[in-house]
Amino acid sequence: MNNDDLPAFAKGAVNLASPRLGSEAVRASNDFFAAKERMLQDSPAVFIADRFDDHGKWMDGWESRRRRDGGEDWCLIRLGVAGHIHGVDIDTSHFTGNYPPAASLLAWLGDGEPKDDTAWHEIVPATTLGPSAHHFVAVAATGPWNWLKLNMHPDGGIARLRVFGEPFRDWSDSSADALHELSALMNGGRVIAYNDAHYGDVWAVLSEGRGVNMGDGWETRRRREPGSDWLIVTLGAPGTIERIEVDTAHFKGNFPDSCSLQAAYVDSGNEGSIVTQSMFWPELMGEEKLAADAIHSFENDKLAALGAVTHIRLNIHPDGGVSRFRAFGRRQT
């Protein structure tokens, strides 16, 4: 789905239910027709007309058997990192005669797996669903939460569950003098704007580890006009940047020729015009050459002394693909 088609609460938000963050479908009342784990996959749901398995038609999502007892099916989801939830997308893509008539979502914050007597908070009341469609629902009770329970009323199939929000990072247990990966998704980093993301997944650039293939990263179309491509990252906490890593893993004939960085300390009230502002931010790093399929580390000698910043703009010249981007710094307290 194009970013322009998303509701306001989803733009610039992280999918907290993504396996990239370590989120997993822990248990389900039933997943006879389609495994619960498929519902959290980052890729869009697909339909393969002639694919069947031992249980019947193969579907890309979570699908329970037909209930005959008047109850409802549920799936218990552990978020990889606690987060503030702004809204969800309950996606029934390709489920036409087998989608649930309604679904609801409960949330909880706690250690260990929820028990039968857990006091859940209803963040999405029973909401009517339709066939093969995205169902975006805003959430008022933002949390933070780290457990979810998705209920289908009474049964059926859901292709994908997206949970849009911001990871919650409790910095009270860490020293302000320590060096942190302030851009990491797990630490609250987010990609809030970009000019193009024709290929791959722009959110992959802030994920842990190296990319598994060329699709596991941010890649722009071939630029046929002057200029450069860019994305803007908001850090999980304000900090003074001491090291930058730009990883072009798997990008061999399509890595950017070079990259540069701009950065600034932005008050939250000014984020509405962030893209325009970013064009005039001071330079954190001048243009530096990149190579194919390599980790590039830029230390203090390459980075300007800008003090504490909250946002970084990564410019790639002129276009291409970046697997991972990491900004390491010391928090401002």
C-alpha cells in the first residue's frame, strides 16, 4: 500500500507487530486452515489460486476452522518492544467468503505471558469487517502495551495485522554517558519521511542485523533527473552523534555512489514542516563515497560538532539502495 493511502495515524509510525522488532504470534484458539504466524509477516498478503495443503485451500494469513459452538477465536501476540499504539489495520485481503464479520483488540502491559485473570484493556471494540479490505481503526488508549489479544467474532481469516505506533524505550536504566544506537527501531527511532521507496522496505534500514537479501532494505528508483534521494530519521532520544554506519549489504550494481548527512534539534511542534526544514539543516557529514555490499563507518573525524540533535537526514547521491543506517550517540539528559 502506498504511503499516501495510509491514514494520518499510520504515517511515520512503526508497525509494532512486525517480526523485525521480535513480535510473535504466541498462541491461538485455532489456526486449522492458516498458521497464525503468517498474519504478522511484513510483506503484503498474496493469493495463489491453485495452492492447497492437507487442510484445504492455502491462505496467506491466520484462518481458523468453522466454529459450531457459538464462541469466538483469538490470537495472543507478544510485541517485541512495548509501544504506544495510535491505530491498527485489520487486513482481510483475499479472504472473501471466509473473513470474520467483526474483530476486536485487547492490550496489556506486563511481564510474562498473560493469564486467565489478566485485566485486559479493550483498545479496539468489536468492529465490522468486510471482504478483502484494509480496516484502519484509530486507537485512543495509547499505552504503552506489550501484549495484544486479537479476537475474531466468531471465526474466519485475517491476512495481516498492522499495529501502528511508537516503540517505548525506558531510558531510566541506562547511563547518559553510554553510547547508544539512537536510530534503532528498538530504541524508538523512526523513519518519518522519504522522497522515494520504490523497492524494498524503507523501515528495514533501522532494523537489527544485516539485510538478508536486496529486498531487505531501502532502495529508490533509478533517478533520471538532477538531485539526490533522501530519508529523514527521528532518533529515539536527543543525542550527540559520534558514529554513523551505512551498510550497502547485497546492493552491488545499485548502491549509491555516495552519501551525506544533515541534522538538527527539532521541537516536536515544528515537525509539520520537517521536510522543508530539512533542506536547510546544517551538515553533519559531507559527501562520502560508498562501495558495494559493505559496511561504511564514519567516526568523529568525519562528523561535524553540532551538539545534540533529534533528527538526521540521510542523502544518497544520486539514488540506489541502503540496507541499514545506524546513528550512535550519547543521550542528552
